[in-house]
Amino acid sequence: MPHQLCTFHVIKELTKGVLRAVASERARLAKSKPKLKRGRPSSKEKKARHLARKSKSIQQKIGDLFQDRFLFVKRRLTPSERKRLLHITRGLPHLRKLREIMEHIYALFDRRCHTPTALGKLKKLRQWVNRFTWIGDTLKKVFSPHLEKALTFLDDKLLPATSNAVERGNRRHRKMQKSVYRVRSQACLEGRIALDMLRESRAEGRSQTTQALHQARRGST
């Protein structure tokens, strides 16, 4: 069987490209801020006050794009998060296209379709990305042959993605299972049952002692 390429690595590279595109857009907005004079603009200078408001709105846009940059790469968005994404990308339709491309990328790895269907989706996605010349090298991983190799697991539901990181996680899981089952030996279980029975046998006396202590405390106060 050919080596199965881990899907997490492919998605990681694509999300990094989208985040770099958002960062470049923030840098472009920062350069477009108008240059202001030092100090607060005078109330008589309408143009200066207009430039100050414009600079403040651009800075707010930059802060929103940085604060909510995860919305561009998150797999599923809640209705409130989608509304927030539409708000921060107002006037920036190319960033909305990036989010649409990311949703199509996640749809490639949908278990409900087979490999030929996913390859057809990938072909349409590559044609779509080619039309957006402004993307440049942002999503060059879409044209990587590794993306096609990562889709081979769709035909078999019992074939998980394999990589060094996944195998390390599996080994940690098996090691934890061994440590848990070592603790649950017969002697340990018998000791726990005996301890529980002892606690239940002394429950009545313990409750009487607690009541006596509460009464003594109330009498002392």
C-alpha cells in the first residue's frame, strides 16, 4: 500500500498561506493610512478632522483583522462568527474569497465523497484559484501533488491518516492504556472495594459525629 500522506500537514500549509495573505492585507492597510500632523486637529480644519477619522477607522480595521484572523481558517463558523467575519471584511471582498477558498479546501477532505469526486473538486478549485491573480504564491500549496496524495484515504473509512506526529500520538495513547490497566489489577480492585465497604460501615457514626460537632459549635457561639 502506498504511504498515506497526513492531511494535517497539508491543511497546515494552506492555513499558513491564508494567514500570510491576511497579514499582507493588514500591512497594505497600514501603508494606506493618511499622514497626520502632530497633535489634535483643530475644529476649524475640516480636512484634517476627516483624515483623522479615516486614519482611526483604518487602524480599527487592522486591529479587527488581527484579533479575529482565526475566522479565516476555522473549519466551521457559528452564525455569530460568520456575521463577525462579514463585518470585518466589509470593503475587502478579496478576503471573503479567501474564506470561501478555505471552505472548499476543507470540503475536499469530506469522508462522504470518494477519491475521484474529491479529485474533481480539486481540479475545479485549482481553476478557480488560477483566476485570482492577486493571490500570487499565497495558496501555491493547492497545486502541490501532495494534496492529491492526501486524498487517497477517502475510499477506505478504516484507513486513518499516518505521519510521525500521528504515530507518536498513537504510541502515547497505547502507553497510557498500559499504565491504566496496570493499576486496575485484581489486588487493587479488591483493596478499593474493601475501602469502600469500610467507609460505608462507618458512615452512620461519621454523620453522628458531624452533627455533634455542629451542635457544640452552635452552643459555643
